[in-house]
Amino acid sequence: MRCRVSFLVRFWLWTMLVFIIAKVGFMLICHEGHIFTIADVWQVVTHGLSLDLSVSFYILILPLLLVALSLWIRIPRWVMPVYAGIIAIALALAFVADASLYPFWGFKLNATCLQYLETPKEAFASVSAGYIALRIAAIAVIALVIYKVYPKHWDISNFKPQTSNFKEILLYILLVPVIFIGIRGGIDESTTNVGQVYYSQNLFFNHAAVNPIFSFLSSFEHGEKDYYHYNYFSEGECEQLLKDVYTTESAGADTLLTTQRPNIIIILLESCGAVFTELGGHKEVMPHFSQIASEGILFTHCYANSWRTDRGTVCTLSGWPSFPNVSVMKMPDKSQTMPSIAKTLKQEHYSTHYLYGGDINFTNMRGYLVTTGWDHLVGMKDFSPADQNTSKWGVRDDITFETLYQMATTAESPFLIGYSTLSSHEPWDVPVHQFDDEILNAFYYLDQCIGTFIDRLKKSGAWDNLLVVMLPDHGIQYKELDETKPLRNLIPVVWTGGAIKESRRIDTICNQSDIAATLLGQMALPHDDFTFSRDVLSQTYRYPLAVHNYNNTQSMIDSTGFILYDFDANQFLKQSGNDAQRMLRVSKAILQTTTQNLKER
């Protein structure tokens, strides 16, 4: 009995120790922009123990069953080593993936990563071959260490059958509910969840405390069939809370354009958050963009709805909200029902074109564009083999901007052209070296491309009747800029072209999803089907606010303050102002209403 119990205890303790070491490793690897002390590491470790305990009990289930069976039969020598090897590889893979993705995404490992494995070439385009090789080596070494440090843990083949040991049988039976309670997190109504380890106003500490295995497995609770589980109020309460939030009429709007039927180019600037522009104090990074903004229309308080290209594209082109756990673009049955600027303008006899230098099939992009009114698509495969390999993601921006110029100067009027840039994305492989910072170089390069493109257009006959709308698809987590800071998701929106009446600054708080209704309002076109897009220049826009969501978390900003709320933890991660509870009610009503609408589409 002593040997069997000792084996289980040692197996469990070693698993817990591995989790603790992994937490320390995570903090050291992902430390950039985060200052912490030994006391902070201790707090992270102790607060994260409950999730570690839950996962360790999951892992202990099979060893417990095998040990119990060894009372009657001999367990083959290979069984435990094979199981231990699988566990070691799984843990190593989770630890390395978690620490590698966190600097890019800003949250813990979850099932989102699996969506990008459907197109591995694009998923790995953000990093170099050396980066991938180093991670593979790290997984192998970590797995070997986990497996080999105490090999005696794995051998239970020497346990002899002892069917007459009633006390030991009873012990194993009693351990079953103990393990179940440990996995569940107690006998209360609430069960173990990611949010229970959140203890700090510092989001990095909370994330470091989360066990990546638990985070990954629990994220499956929020799959596509569960995107409408935000039920907080009655239908009447929701309507009252959102009474002045979403309006679909344009009334008394200022006129920004010289014509109601300009040719239109919409450019989605990859990852180009306001932090890289004059709005974020870095005018030197994008001087051409700043000059263009000063000559045109600049929206100074627009916020990205989401954090990924597939989501931001839908928000911009369809004027549709984003959702915490799912991408509408990847849901063909839903995305094909979306309204879109292209669909509306086709009814006004506009030709519609879309240009992207990457794989236009990535994240169902082609399916979304085709079903929402974009007729002529140009993707990476339409360029020469040499051009296709000019960047990790596909065709470099200076080449696609040249293609965009040719399209703008030869397309039959009236036309709508959409274009997504791609070079300002990890791994930041651009042909300029203006700064020591590779990220700043990427946006400086993007700015050079923009400046050259606009200068050429001004000299062409296409300029006079042209409206160019430029905005990012989303921002990024740059240095210490995380989701607790509104600047993280502030995006610069610029309208330029010969169709602009005069330069203006629009200081109204809004979302990128509002650009669609605002544009259509300027064209005197109805936008009733853009249910959640608001004309920010209309007199009906009475409650300026913006929301942003990611990973079952949503932030909201209005004139009274800013909140960031985690729906897993059921708590504020950040709040400012004196009206946080009211803002939370509005934020919840928005989620409830938008997800219900998505469910019914």
C-alpha cells in the first residue's frame, strides 16, 4: 500500500512542481514591459495554485485507475512511460505555445490558436524559420526534462496484486470524489474557472497565474454554438439601456464631401494603431500619414472593435460588431447574411474590387467578400512568383500599392475598391531601417508606401472625384500598451481625396464599425440594415461610446470613463470614472443584443 500511495503522491507533486516552474518561466520570458519582484512571483504562484490543482487532478486520473487495477493484475511496464511521455509532450507544447503567443496576443493560450492551423503557411508567416526551430527545440528539451528528472515516477510494473487489501481498495474509492472535487474546485455552485485566480489590477500578473492547460481546455466552453450565452436582462431592459446607443437614421449631418457619388477606396492598414501616429505621440514614425490627415478628415477618437484582421475587416466593411469568442468571417452561414458597403453601393451601380497581397482564402476571407458584394478579387496568386515571396505574408506593400494605383486610375466609374495591407505585421520584414525598433520600421515603411501612393494619385485625373478612407483593421500590444489602456485600441481614421470639401477633425468617440453608416450617410444612402453601425455626424448620434472585445472580455469608453470587464472572472480588470456600474450594464446589454442578433441570422 505504501508504495502505491507514495507513487501517486510523488506523481502529483511532480506535476504541481512543473506547473509552478512554468509560471516562473512564463514571467521571465514575457517580462518585456512588465516590472515585477520576487514577491510578485510568489503572489502569482500562490494565486494560481487552484487551477494547477484542478489540472493536476485531471492528469492523475489515469495513474489512479492503473494503481487501483494493480491490486488485481500486473500493469505492463510500458503503460506508464507511454502515458508520462504523452503528458510531458503536451505540457511542454502548452508552456512553449503560451509563452510564445502571449507577447503577440496579450492573453493566455486558448482554442483560438487551432483556427489558424487550418492554414499553417499564413499562421507561421509572422515568424522566422529560426523562431519556429527554437520553439520546437524548446518543446523537445522541456518534454525530456519533465519525463526524465524523476523516472521512478513512471514504473508501476513491480506492484504485486493484493486483492485482500480492503483498506487500500477503500482508500482508492474515497480518492475518486476527492479528485472530482479538486477538479471542480469545491462543492459550491460555482466551478473552477480562469477568473478565480485573478487578484491584481496588473493584468500581466493575473495572466501569469492562469494555468495554460486549463485556459486552453476551458476556452472550448465558448465555441461557435455558445456565442450567445450573454443573457443578463429582459428584452425591455435591453431596449431601455440601448435607447440612444444604436440609431440607423442620418439626420442633419455635416457635409464633408463635394459629391454624393465619389469613387471610393477603403484601405485597411494592418495593425496601425494610433500609438504609431501623432495621436499616440509618434508623428515621426508616420509623417506622411500625419500630413495627409491634416489636409483631410481625421477621426481622433475612433476605437477598433476587435484585435484580429478577420474580425476588424467585418467590422469595417459590414459595419458589424465584433464578438468576444468567435469570428463572424469564419462562420459562412452567418457572414453571408451581413450587410456591407459593397452590397449597398452595387445597388448604386458601383463596380466593386478587393485587393490583398496575402492568401485571400485565409480565415474564409474570400467567402466573406464574395457573399457580401465584392465582385473582382485580387489576391497573392494573381501576382508573379517573385512578388509572392517578397514578404512572409505574401506580396510586399509597395508592390500592392502600385497595383492599387493601377486599379484606381483604370477602373470604370463609379467604383469601390477595398484593400488590406500586410507588411506591418509580425515578423516586421520590411526593406527600411529608419529606427532601431523593428516594429517602428514596419510602420515607417507603411507610411512611405501611403505617401507615395497619395502623391501619385494627386497628380492623376482620378483624384478629383475620389474619396480614400484609411483606417487600421486593429491595433497591437506595443511594449507596455495592454488592454487596460484605451490607447491600445485607439485607431486613426483618415478621409482624403479630391472629393473632400475641407479639412476637419472629428473628435467624437466612435467605433470602426461606425464608419460604414457614416460613409453611407454622407452619400445620402439609407443604412437601416447596418443595425449596429452609427452615423457619427448625424444629430441622431446622441450617446457617443465605443466597445472593444477579445477572449470573453470587453472594454467600453464614453465621456464618463473607461471600463474593462472579464466575463470569465466576472470582475472589472480596469475602471475609471464614477459611473462604472452603469457603463457595465450598457456594455452587457450591447453584448446580449448583438449576440442574440447573430444567433437569429
